[in-house]
Amino acid sequence: MIGFLSSQSPETVSEPLRGFRQGLKEFGYVEGENVAIDYRFAQNQVNRLPELTAELIGLRAAVITSMDNASTAVAKTATAAIQSGLVLLPVSHGRAAT
């Protein structure tokens, strides 16, 4: 299962999410067919991000991905102690090298 974390609302990230799903599809992963995605949105309440990240970790997400700096930073910190955890960092936000 892929965990998706955002500090924003679903409406705000609908277009980037479409691109995310399309990118997964290009690699053979189709939501609801051969991959599950569990979404968590903080609705612009960044203080909720640690709780939402903990939920995804508790659900044993194989990967946690995010598209904004706030959620990426929280997920990166929360998963630092988990050896099997992986956070996909958005290159466009300067959190990961290309």
C-alpha cells in the first residue's frame, strides 16, 4: 500500500494527484487493481501532519509519498527510525536530488 500525505486539501492537489496516478500507471500500477493508495489530507492544518503520518505508518504503508514541503518534512522525520520505511521526496521542492 502506498501512503499519500498532504498538508493541503484533496481539491488543492487534484491535478498533481492525477499526474501521480498517471505516473504509477506508466509503471504498471493501477489504483484499485494492483496497488492501493491510502490518502491523508491535513486540510491546511499542518499540526495534524504528525498524527496523519503515524496513521499511515500504523497501516504499514510500504511507501509514503507527498507533494509539499511541510508533509515531506514530517514524513521524513517520522520514518527516519523505520528501516523498511521509504519516503518519496519531491525533487521539485528541493528535498531530493535528481
